[in-house]
Amino acid sequence: MRISTKYAPRKVADGQPRSCIKDTSLTHEQMLELYRYLKLTRLVEERIVNLYRQTKVVGGVYRSLGQEATAVGSAYALRADDFITPIIRDLGACFVKGIRPREILAQYMAKAWGPSGGKDLNVHFGYMDRGFIGPISHLGDMIPVMTGILLGARMQQKDIVGLAYIGDGGASTGAFYEGMNFAAVQRLPLIVIAEYNYYAYSTPTNLQTAVRNLAEKAAAFGIPGYIVDGNDVIACYEVTKQAVDYARTGRGAVLIEAKTYRRKGHAEHDDQRYVPEGEIEYWEKHNDPVDRFERFLLDQKIATKESLEEITAEVTREIDEDSEWAESSPMPEPEGAVYGVFDNSIVPPAFRPRVLEK
Amino acid sequence: MATAVKKLRKLEHPSSGAAATMVEAIRAGIWEEMERDPTVFVIGEDVGVYGGAFKVTEGLIDRFGKERVIDTPISEAAIVGAACGAALMGMKPVAEFQFIDFISCGFDLLTNYAAKCRYRWGANIPAVFRGPCGSGVRAGPFHSLNAESFFLNTAGLKMVEPSTAYDAKGLIKAAIRDPDPVLFFEHKKLYRLPRLREELPEGDFIVEIGKARTAREGRDISIITFGAMVLTALDAAEELEKEGLDLEVIDLRTLAPLDKDAILASVKKTNRALILHEASLTGGIGGEIAAIISQEAFEWLDAPVLRVASIDTPVPYSPPLEDYYLPQVKDVLDTARKLAAY
């Protein structure tokens, strides 16, 4: 099958700043909502970094700086009852699916009020009723899990689609291949967004795969492949919308490759010594997804500088409030560790055994 | 005509009335659960028209259709992952590994996904992962595995291994109804063993997960075992009876969580414990059981806790080699005599 490059990144004339594609079905109101999600993602991550520097974050901090448009634009193409499973660079997709900043902040700080109650980190949680299934650290595993969600949904006669994210690194795993292949064979409505962001931890993509475009891997499964400009939020929305319509009408799985760039290291501690000089600065200056969308909104007269500032102020207020809430949460009770391995009405909690006590 | 008759026969409820083999008992258990609960479905390699490598799922596709009896690519990670996803949606998958040896290809999703979901975010995975295990059938290093000790150190997976047709049916039904993931090991040597044929009661019954059974009552030594080794233990017990030694045989049935009460009650009665299993000795489940006994029944013991297991090698193919590898009745006799004389 041919790879569609309709939404692929386009060359711009020298000195010409990048914007977004104009051909869209999105209303002005929806576009402003997209802007809100982009800003929310970026500012929540900045808040998490601040909390990290204050040693309030227990584990590592993972950023999606520079690639927010991929997560936000793609997830926005879904219906409320559709499912997503993000990877760590898709915080924006979590917000689009209804996750609140307070939940993410409490997770990072290992607080009792976080959705996992302190048992797991960052976006590693889920809500079946919101169609949100957090990932695990083992990349690729969520592809077969999402395939199973869709298999179950089909047996229940639900016409939902599933959106799973993977990186250029995760696309090298066996689970990715097995899951995609099975979904393709079963013609399940699985849409996989493969984010080409140049690095998997420190490993560049040319040491990860010999294909030039991750979308070429679609040929191995006999499914359509798309390449999209991952830093154009409208293109990300439009390409995913097409894939969603294709998948929901029973035609099967789709692989979308989003070309983007990871401007931060794997985690906050990573000094990025493996990145060529000037590369990050180039992307920051010439291809920032938020800048591009702002330019688009202003040029198209969809927003004014003031109205965008107002959105940012509103987002900041929400983050302040949620941050306060998350910080006010207690840490979990130590003994909470023993519960929930199994249904504890059947198997008792895993208390430490008492020995040599008469 | 002959095919039509055969098909009709297949569509009839299997094994009602007549004495059932273990394979028929498992099939009947899955069949009944699929009849009573539309969320139960079967997934695995060659489980559909072919009926599975050992014919455990034979006839299911004719009765329940390919929507509920799903043939997969050779992809254990996809089988386990898809079972987990469907289970999250409220379905009850019964996933088959063609041989339990191939569970290694689904290990990551079992130990990291299935086992940890409830603990991490409260989402339970009511799935059964089943398949033929065990050696003694000349199947060589890749079709003879006993996998329990690989999973014993993973919190969140239950493990079951029956040694009778009755238990096989009752336990598979209990496993399907269980709200948490269950690994269901079926010893392939027992599948069609005439000695295990038994009349199963009409109507619905289950065998509770987490409960051992006393396969033979005795006074002098407790043999704690499971699976095909229950038969080895019973044969040894019969021999030793002639020498005036009265052995108790505890069939664990569930390997996780272990029925500590049953193990300790037996050892406190006989004061001598012999643990017998088919997997290799080092790092086997026997070490865990021995630790439980020595910690919680030390003062009742009249002799050290001894283990009889396979030697620490892969499972060899050639009959003389495999027979040497496996614990034989003679090994149990020798060890039991030493225990009695201690």
C-alpha cells in the first residue's frame, strides 16, 4: 500500500515562518480549544519541572516539549467513548481525554490522591470509563493490549476506535509488531501514531531502524500508512480524523507517522550530549508547534494576541489551583502497599508474615 | 453424511454421563462456562477448526462461532496482550498456549501487565492463560516445560494445576469465574490417561482455587506434590504400605496462592515432609514450600524437609535420558525410606 504524504511536513521558503495547514473542518471554537490544550500541556510540564527542582517530584520527569501538537491534535479527532493509550511524550493526549492536571501532578509527587494512590508514576494509570489506559514502561506492550480492547469492543458490538502511541524506539519491539499484525489480521479499528522524534533515550533513529519513514512499516501489516507533520496541530487532527473514519467503518488498522522533534532529554537528568550542536535551537526557533499554531491563529484572524494571552492566563490559574490541591494531598499510608494484588475479598492482603511469635 | 453426523456429535454437550478423560473434562468446563456467560471466549493458535494441538477446544468453534473462538497468528505477546485488553473491557478470555513452553514469549505481558493492573490502577484482568505443561512424553527441551517457578515470584498471578478430571473441570470453571488472572497448567501426560477417567457429576460444580486436597490419607510422611507427580506419589505410597509405612499425599492443586494451612496441617500430623515436583530442583516451588514448613512447623518436624525433583538440566529428549531426568517412583521410595529412618 502507498504511503499518504498529503499531511507530511512541507518545505518552506527561506525566511518564511512555518504555520499550519488551512484546509480544515475545525471550527474557530475548536481551534481555540486545541490552543488551550497545547498551552496546558506545555505549562503543566513546566510546573512539574519546578516541583522537581523543589524536590517535590519523587521520580523522573519526562517532557514532550516540541512535540505537543502530535498528542493534542491526534487525540482531538476521537469521540468521547473512543480509547487512547499514550506513551510518556503524550501528556497532551491525556488532557484531551479528560485527565486533569491535578491528577498528573499528584502522580508525579507520589501522593495518595493521585489516581494510582502512589502505587505507580506519572501517566501510568487508567480510567476505563474515560477511555484512558495508561502505558507501562515496557514499550510496545500497549499495542496488543489496545488490540484486545478493540476485540472486546467488537464482541460487545461497540463501534469505538483505539488510538495507541509509540515512538521510533518502541516501534522496534516485538510486541509492537505482534500487536499491529494481529489487529491488521482481525481488521480491528486500531490507529497507531508512531512519533518520529529523533531520539529514543540517546539512540538516534538511524540506529533504531533502517527504514527512512516509520510509516513504511505499515507495508508489513498490509495496512495504510500516513506521514504527518507532527508539529502542525491541524494536520495531526485532520490525518487522525481520516484514519478514525476509515477504521470506524470496519476497514481496519492504520499507521500514522508523526514527524516531530524531542527538544528535551529522555528525562530531566539527561544532558543530551548526543545531540549535534544547534539542532535543538533550530527546532525551537523554526519549528515550535505552539509558535506555529499561534501564528496561524493570528494570521487567520481566529484569535488576537490578547485573546490568546487570556487563554494562557486561564490555563495558568487552573494549574495553580491544581498544583495547590496536589501538594495538599497526603502521602499514602505505608500499609497501603499490601492491598490490591488480588481481589482482597478472596485472597488476603499481602501483609508481612509474622515469624517466631507464639 | 458421515461428516454431518460427526459435526452433530461434536455439537452435543461433550462428556455428559460417560467417564471423562482430563482433556474432555477441561473442554466440558470451558464449554459450560461459554454457555452460561456470553463474555467468555477462547483465543490462541489453532484453537478454531483444528481444535487446538491437543484438541482441548475441539468443537467449540462449531457451537460458538469464530467470534468467540479466535485463531491468532503465532504471537504469544499478542495473545496475552489482547486477552488483557479484552478482559479490561469486561470480557473473560480463555487464552491457550499451544505448549506452556511458549509462555516465555508472553512473559513480559503476563508479569508486567496482567499481574500488575489491579495493583497499579484497580483494573482487574479476569483472564485464564492455559496450556499443556510437563515432561515424560519424549517431547524434548522445548515441549516439556513446567513453568510455575518462573511466575512464583510475581505477585498478581494465580496458578493452578489439576491432577484429576474432576479437579480439572472444577478448577477451569473456577479460573474462568475468577476476577484475577489465572495461569492454568494442564499436564499433557494426564490428558488422556485411562487411569484418570472418571464419571463427572451432572450439573454445575467448581473446585475452589487456593485449596489443596488430600489425595491419600496417611500417618507417617507427608508427600506434598501436584500434577502428574501425584500419581508417582500414590504409586510410591502403595509400595511403602507393604513395608508398613503410611504415606499422606497432598495434591496442592493451586500453586499460587499456596494452601499453607493444608500443608502445615499435614506436616504437623505426620512430622515428616517430602516435597515432590517435576520442574528442576534449584529455584523450584519445593524450596518455597520447604521454607514455609521450616518456619511455621519446625517444632513438629522429626526429620529435615526433603525435596525430590528433576535434575538441574533442560528436559532431554531420548527416553533413557528423560527417565533419568525425571523423579521416578524409586527416587520417592528411597527418599521416603531415609526420612522414615532418620
